[in-house]
Amino acid sequence: MHFETVDLMAAFGLIIGAATVAGLARRVRIPPPILLVLVGLGVSYIPGVPDYTLNPEIVLALFLPPLLYSAAWSSSSRGFRLNKRPILLMSVGYTLFSTVVVAVTAWALIPGMPLAAAFALGAIVAPPDAVAATAVGRELGMQRRYLQVLQGESLVNDATALTAYKAAVAAAAGGITLLEGGGIFLLAAGGGVVLGGVLGYLLRLLRRHIHTPVLENALNLVVPFLVYLAAESVGASGVLAVVITGLYLGNTATETTPAARLQAGATWEVIDFLLESVVFALIGLQLPAVIDELQGRDVGTVVWWSVAVLVVTILGRFVWVFSTSYLIRALSPAVRARTPSPYWPTPTVSSWAGMRGVVSLAAAFALVADFPERGLILWLTFVVVFGTLVLQGLTLPGLIRRLGVGGQDDMNDRLAEANAQHQAARAATERLDDLVSSAPHPPPAEVVGLLRHYSDYRANSAWERLGGGLSHGGKETPGAAFRRLRQEMLQAQRDTFTKLRNGGELDDEVMREMVRELDLEETMLGRHGDDPSPSFPVSRPAAESSSDGASTV
């Protein structure tokens, strides 16, 4: 394999530049996807910038599987099950609805556009990318249930849209009818679910026989590509197979070792950050290539078509969200009994959170050169992606604040955690008592006392956080005092290690291992801090490592 030096420099330049812009976005409090797209758009016209025309095979086979897998791994499978009805309504129902609405609009509006080509356009722009939406919603305190619906939608809608896209492209080529394409869609979706579940189960069995954290995480990095290629090779949906496998393996991740889980979290966080930064930067960099495809078109007519398709795409989501939020509940007594009436600002925010992403552009670029109206489809796709990302992405934070869409998730979480810590501490203490009473040689009393005290500390810290970390008298709680003083002690130990290393009395390798132990302890202390610093994720709902978070493009 031959690599050109200029190609490597261009690739590294893209990665470094995208990561820098994403880091800057966090500092200036702008959603990173938005700033990356805008900067990419500006950079695309700077003389001397390499050609970064999107390669659809790289995006669909190299970028998408790990991002989807990471988001599914860190998603809440319980939340997915509890919200399966709205998730399926959005990820399958809305995606197909948007496909039809956009297709009919384009077919009626653009003279000479074949119906199958119009359906290809509809499928291309149908799947929203919930990266920026979930990031903003989490930062501003949207209720977890609605964030989980957005995350679940983003995990499945790519599979729905790409499968519909393949059927429409086949129909446009004259190989099948649209009805036959519907059959292909059902088989591909069903095959993706079954294959993803089977491969997830087999990989879980294999994981049980791996006891080396590095080897386990090496396998973890290969899994999304393995599953995607296996599914695509048999005509199933590779995207859906990756999502199902990720959900299954993430839900059983507690079977792995603590070291493996720590490594996995850090590894996927870095991978997500880099991949997501690059793909959003690539969106802005595509403008020159897209304009080249429009040569010979009347500018005024193209602008009219572009505005019409963009408006229909945005309004179609409002129609679907409000219809499913109110009409289904009105028609179904069972739904009315199970769920409260939706508060109108929440459907409004969900409707506005319909930004499109790089998957749409990759699908448009993947059209063959002689595909009917390829240049126009590519331009309309770019307009929808860029327009929704900038227009909706920049205004979504203000809309959430204005409508006051928030919840009591934080307090509920703390209460649930305190109760769980209390029960876990009691179980741990009972286990300790059993071990002490049954041991032929009882352990030292001071060791038993220290373990019992530490168990009580973990339980009491959770209850203290319900009160904000301060007692009623305004004094520091015992848990807060313990964390503050212990962190100072840990820093003193690090300083001593560094001094000994610099003086030649301690080897670097030995020092790194001892510092790692201190870092792990301080990380655990920071987990129970009173003033956690919220981060602003770039990733598809998912970039959080908690069981309730997830991100994808």
C-alpha cells in the first residue's frame, strides 16, 4: 500500500484543525458541531487548502460504525425499552414520513425529476443527527426521558434512512419497483436486528474468556467494523446490527474487569471526540465540490427549490411530532392511562431538534455519476444539512431556555443514588460481618473498623449531596471535609514522587504506576464532589460514558 506524504499531511491537518476548533467551541460555549461546520465552510475557500471532497465509503464504513457502537454502548438499554414506542415512532415512523414528504415535494416541484430519484433525496435528508441537540439539551437540563428519545432516534434512524435509500436507488436504476424496495427494506432491517443480537451474544461469550484489559479493548475496537461488514455482506442493515450489538454488550459491560471498563471509557471518549470533530468539519468543507455539481443551473430556480425543500424538511418534523404526541394519545385509552399529557413546549423543542448530519452528505456523494439529477440532489442535501445545523443548532439553546423545558432529574438521581448507596453499604457491611465471623483467623480489628468506616462514608456522602454538601449550620459536612483534605494529601504524594524522580531516586515507570493509583483514587473522590464541572459533549448522543448518555453522527 502506497501513502503519499501530501495525503498524510492533509489528513493530519484536518484532524488537528478539527480538534482545535472543537476545543475552542467548548471555551466559547458554542455547540462544537455548529462552529466546526462554519469554520470548515470558511476554510474551504482558502487558497492552498487540500481537496477534502467527502468519500462516502470512508464515512459509512470507517466513521459511522465506531460512532454508532460507542453511542449504543453508553446508552441506557433500560431507557430504550421504556421509551421504545416514541423511539420507534421517531426513528422509523418519522424517518419514513419525512422521506415521503420530501420526495413528493421534490417530485412535484422539480420538472423532470423521476419519482425514484425524489425518494432517494427524501431518504438522504430524512435522518436527523441528534449530536448537537442532545448536547445542548443535557447542558440545559432537559428531562432525561426526552433526551433518551432523541438518542434512541439517532441510533436507529440512520439504519431506516439508509435502507430506504438503497431501495430507492435500486428502483431508480430500474432493477426493482418501489413495492419490491419496501420488501428489501423490511428484510434488511429485520436481518440487522437478528444478526446484531446473535453477534452480540457470541462476542459476549468470547469476552468472558479474555482476562487481559488491553486485549479486551482491542477486541472492542474491532467489533463495530466486524459487525457492520458481516451484516452488509449478507444484505442486512450494518448500521442496525452495530446498534443492537452495542446496546447488548454495553448492557452486559459489568461482566468485564474494572481495569477494562476504565480503559474502554477513556479510549472511546478520545475516539468519539476526534471522529466527530472531523466529520462535522468535513460538512463545511464540501461546499466547493457541491457547487461544481450545479454547473448550468438557473440560480434563482435552484434557490427557490432549496428553500422549499428546507422548509418542508423542518415543518414535516413539527407535523409528525405533534401528531404522534397528541393524536395517538387521544385515540388510545391505553396510552392515556400510561403516559401524562405532553407539555407543549417539549414537543416544540423536539420538533426543532432535527439537525441533519454527515450521513446525509455521505449518502448523497455515494450516488453514481449518472444517477438522475445527482448534482441537484447533492446541492439540496447540502442546503438541508447546513441550514438545519446552523439555523436550528444556534437557536436551540435559546429556545430551551425560553420555554423552560427542564426537569427534576438531578434531584431524582441523587435520591435514587443515596438509596442505592445505602442498600449497597448495608449489604457490604453484612458481607464483612459474615467473613469476620466465619474466618478461622479473624482479621485485625483496625482493618475491619477501617473497612466499615469507609462503607459508611460512601453511603453518607450520597445522603449529604441531597442537601448540597453543606449542613444546616452552613458548615462543611464530614464527607466534603474528607474529600478536600484527602485530595490535598494526594497532591502532596504526587509532588513527593515528582521530586524523587527528578532527583534520580525513582524510575519513571515506577512513578507512573504509583501516580496512576493516586489518580484512580482522586477520580473516585471527584465523582462524589459537590461542584462537578459539566462538560459540553461533541459526540452523537452519546458521548457520555454514563448509562444514560449517548451520541452519533
